[in-house]
Amino acid sequence: MNNHWYNEGKQILIKKDKMGNKEKTHRQWRSNQGRSPENMEAKYKGCGLTVILFLITVIGALIYNMI
């Protein structure tokens, strides 16, 4: 059965060795979907900074409410 949902996002490649034996190998799909690594790194840094600023804001609000 050749169903995408059964192979968990892995593409199944069938290779033949020198003796003609078939061998199944798996290739993981790219997660960046064609975006450059520099672009993805900049996005990750921006998301990380947003999370840090959000945590600082929540902690500041909690401290302010205790005073």
C-alpha cells in the first residue's frame, strides 16, 4: 500500500546495488520548504527574542501586582 500517511513524511527510495539487489532507503523531507538557511535563522532569532520579551513582560506584571 503506497499511502503518504503511512510513511510519516519520509520519501521511500528504492536503490539497486551492484549485484542488482533492491534496497529501500528513506529520505526525510526538507522542513525549510525552499527557504534559505540565513532567512530561517533570522526568523528563529526573531521568534526567540519575542518569547524572551514576553516572559520579561509577564514577570514584570507579576512583580508589579505584588507591590
